Amino acid sequence: MDHPPRLSKRTAGARPALPTEPGFWRSPVRGVRFTAVLGLVLLAGLTLLFVTGLLSYAAYNPDLASVNDKTPDRGWLGFYLFDWPTHPYWLYRLTQGLHVTVGIALIPVLLAKLWSVIPRLFTLPPVTSLAHALERISLVLLVGGALFELVTGVLNIQLDYLFPGSFYRLHFYGAWVFFGAFVAHAALKMPKALRAIRSGELRSGGTGGGAGAAGVAGAGAHRAPRTEDDLASPAPAAPTVSRRGAFAVVGAGSLFMLLTTAGRSFDGPLRRTALLAPHGWEDPGGGPNGFQINKTAAAVGVRAADTAGDRWRLVVSGPAGDVRLSRAQLLAMTQHTSELPIACVEGWSTSNQSWRGVRLRDLAALAGYPADAPGVFVESLQPRGSFRSGALRENQVRDGRSLLALRVNGADLSLDHGFPARIIVPAAPGVLNTKWVTRLTFGAL
């Protein structure tokens, strides 16, 4: 039989001044059931984020060449790497779009979950045993890792690189620290969370709170056996919102975050709803080149004079030696068309654009590889900024849709979209679709 908690005179008369005292936390919404539901949502969502994050890292093919690898000291953490495929062509658009959009939508859920368990931060004594000490340490890694990944991810999406060092390295190692603590926490808490949800109090429409909370169910209503609720206040305040109402608030917050970011993966009116995404609502202009740009020519120091016909040449290197080609000579070669999107690590993407140019495997043959096309090292005119060069695998070169693009949507490339020539490869991250290409070295990887 449950008994109401015994309150001290201070607790009964006034709110305690210290957060270490149980009566300090009086919200009737807090409770193991509220926390358990949020935890199960995060269990599914954060697992998806971790998997899609690893897929994004693998898409860079970091074990192919040092220029692609932003965490060269990753050691055994690189065990999952594999040859990134080119089918389906929208693969990276899907996986990275999910990674960023779901991550942003989970922000209200994560914050609500942290709010729901904040009383445990002030529990005394802080450590009661070695096992309890290990659990507390894992919670520090879990909460710290979650907030670190959230902050660095949002800053990267907003193109605000305020953190020291490379985003790729920080986010990569932060993800492993967080996920290790997350797995340990989930294994410890999953049985309790499932018991709490099966107890049925949420379905009763209760306002939350502990044994002393009023209005949890109608008088005489049948109730499942209660589980111990160490998160519920022993002296809950009068409810201002039901527990279901609190879930509705969290859900509305997630829906708002979703609606103000997801549109950047779609062209047309939906893109204008992406108010929180830098590659969302701004107008990229009209015409054939009127689609989103990750980095402008001016931002990385590429000048129109550097791409002029008399000054620019493409150097194709291989067993046949160096072959120098003007843009006119490239246009005179057999041209092919590919309908492909651009998708970037920040989670934004375009719809399919109609690219036209010379197949990479044809350029590999020109370099002296008439049979199996090897990988290629791509260099750009870009004088500064990351990914001035990049490497592509054999399967990416051999794919007939992989082009050195010269035109898009029936017009010459604009300077911001990579004039005089750029790479376009199915399913590859946008940064590996190198712009302002000046040299292709086949078989050098």
C-alpha cells in the first residue's frame, strides 16, 4: 500500500530554498512515465542520428585519400567504412537530410528530457557506491555529449564556426563519446522505462506528480500497479498543464523546428519555410543557374579572370602523360546528360538538375585507362577554404552519370556553380562535387 510522503515542516509551509531538497522541485508534470516516453523517442531518434552520421562520414571515403580524411587518427573507430555506392543517386540526399532534419526536430524532446531529470543532478549523497559512481560518470558523458553534438551541429548548419578546430573531427569524436554513454544508459534504464509505460498512468490523462498529486485518475478508477516514481515531486504544486498537455507542447515545438528547416530539401514554396536554415529561404536567383549554392566564387577567392578561355586549361594526367584541354575542346568531345541533385553535409539539397558534360570514365580513357577506370584525384582553382581538392573512387568514376559538367539546365555554368567545369557524381556529398576544376589525376590514389 502506497503512503503519502512525509513532509518536513519547512516543506509543508514553504518551498525549500535549496535544489538538493526534494520539495524544491514541485512541477506535477515530472515523473518516470513522462521521462520514459521522452526517452523512448530519443532512443529511436538518436540511434537514427548516429547511424546516418556514420553514413555521412563514410560517404567522404576517408580511407581513400588524406584530403578526404578529416580524422586521420580515428584508429579502430573507422571499422565501419566501406566503398560509398553511387546507387541510388539520391542516397546522400536522403541520409544527410534525415540526419540534420531529425536532429533539429529532436531538440525540444532532448531539452524536455533534460528538464524532466534535472532533480537527479542535485541528489544527495552524490555517490552511494562504485556502481552508482560509474552511472553518474556515464550521465555526465551522456548529457555533455548530447549538448556538445547539439551545439556543434546547429552551428555547422548555420555556418557559424565558433568552435576551435575542425567541425568534422569534433563532431565525429563527440558522437562516439555520446553514443557510448547513450548505449550504457539505455541498457540500464530500458526495463524501468518499459515498466513505467505499461503501468498505464499516461493513458489515464493524469497531470503527473507523485503519490500525493490530485487528479491523476477519476475516483475509484482501475489503475495498474504503481511503480516507484523517484522523479515525482513529494509536494507537487497545483497543475497548470496536464502531462498530456506537456507532451503536446513538446510535440508542437518539434513540429515547428521541422517546418522551419525541412523545406531546404525541396525547391519551390516549401524552401521559403526554411527560416532557420541558411541555405533555405534566401533567393538563389532565377534562370538555369537559379538553385542553391554552398560557397560562392568570391567567398573562396576564385576570380572570373582566372577562368577566362585563354588562361584556363584542364590538365588530365595518367599513363598517357598530361593532356591539356581548353573548354572548347571539352565541349567538342561527346557530351552526356545526368539528372542529379546537390546534397551537402549541412542537410540542404536541391532537386535534380540537368547537368551536361564529359563522362569521367571517358576522361580516364583519354588519360590512358581504356578498360577499368581507376579513382581520380581532383584539384580546383580554389585558392583557399576546405576541400580545394578531393578524391573519387573507381566506382564513382566508372558510373556513366559521373561527369565533368560544363553546362547545367541548358546553359553554361555560372561562376558560382563552378564555371568553367565542375564534378558531378551521383550520391556524393556536395563538397566532393568539386567546382572550378583545373586538374584530374587518374590512378594516383
